[in-house]
Amino acid sequence: MFHSLIGIKPTVVSYRGTPQATQDVLAGNVDFLCNQIVNIVEHAKVGSLKAYAVTGETRSAMLPNVPTTTEAGLPDFKLTVWYGLSAPKGTPAPIVAKLNQALSVAMDDPIVVKRFADLGYDVAPPPQRSPAAFEEFMRKEVDLWARVLGSIKPANSP
């Protein structure tokens, strides 16, 4: 998505994990990387890595001086890491409601909110926590990534 939005075709380097990719950026072996903020925040704070933008709707409390992609001039590049709780298809509605209610109680716990913030995550506000809201969110994510992946051409194509 990033490459197509800015009109580049970089050499893509695959890594077994984030630590190796980050080390290669720090060493100057790779020019850039898109990563979760929690993985690079300390490097950005001390200046060993330059954080150009965060991909969420708002600036991150972890790096408040780093602009959003919208502020940086790339408004169509918005990505967030998200987690959700799901149950098997056909789970009775009362059980889904009970799970959802318990999850919502946990998401309102200040200790949980702080821990998520320490990891660079925001807790979804109550209106976005219902099963219907999560289903709609997932539908939009599937649509987005279907478009992104559909626009990628194999390396050997013209």
C-alpha cells in the first residue's frame, strides 16, 4: 500500500522477524521500514532511527512530536494494528453477549488501558466494541486488503 501510494518499487527484503529488520535499518543496510511503534520507539527517542509518521488517525502518545501520515502529506495511508475476540460461527447470542460484556469491562479497567498504552495500542471506545461494530470493522479491513493485494503484480510481470 505504501509503495503504490508514493509511486515507488523498492527492493523488498524479507526478514524472519522485526529485530533483524530493525538492526539492518540501524546498520544502514536497509533504507526504511514500516514497523509497530513499540518496536522502534526507543530508537526514535534517542535519534538512532528517524520516525517520519505514524499511520493512525491521531499522533501517538509514545512519540507525540511525530506527525500522522495525514499531517505528513499522505492522507490515504492509514493502518493500525488491531486485535479482536471472536467465537465460532453459530455461538449462541447470549454467550456472545456475555463474552462481549466481560471484554468491555476489561477494556474499561485502568490497568488494562495503561498496559495497552505502554505497548502502543489504544483501547476501542465503547461504541466500537459491539459484535456488530467489530463485524463491520472486519468487513472494511477485508475489503481494504483485497483491493491492496489485488493491485500487486507478481515480480516477473510487466
